[in-house]
Amino acid sequence: MHERPLHSPQVTVWCAIGKVGVIGPYFFEENGITTTANSARYIDMMNNFLEPELRSRRINNQYVLFQQDGATAHTARAAMAVVRAMFPDRLIS
């Protein structure tokens, strides 16, 4: 008899790739445990990870085109408001 776990280990990670290199990875975790990326966590990542990282690398948002897929966490109204404010007129979603 072979025992197998019902669910395989998972990881939820975000990163940005551009001319300046890779930003990230950012792992969606709470207390060291992998979590799903919902809109609240996505907004938190944008505000507390991506924006400070862009500033520390002296990347001017004015010259960044931001592209994201159609995942529910990315396209929720609250998340879209944050992304639009961060990258006005430069969002591909």
C-alpha cells in the first residue's frame, strides 16, 4: 500500500520582469503558510512590496507599463483602483 497526500504542496508567488531586471519573488504567505492571492493580499503586495521596491531602485512609475492577467484578485474593483492610481494610463489588463 502506498500512501499519497491528498493535496500536493502549493506556492503562490508574484514577480515582475522588465528591462531593469526581475522584481521579486514575492510569496503570498501568512505566518509562514502559503495563502491564496485574493484582492486584499494583492493590494497589500502592491502597496507594501512593489511600490517601495520601485522607489528603492529609482524606477519612475511614469515610464512603466504594467501588465497583468485576468485573475480575479487582479481585476477586483479595489485592486484595479490601486493599480490604476499607481500606473495611470499605463496599465494593460
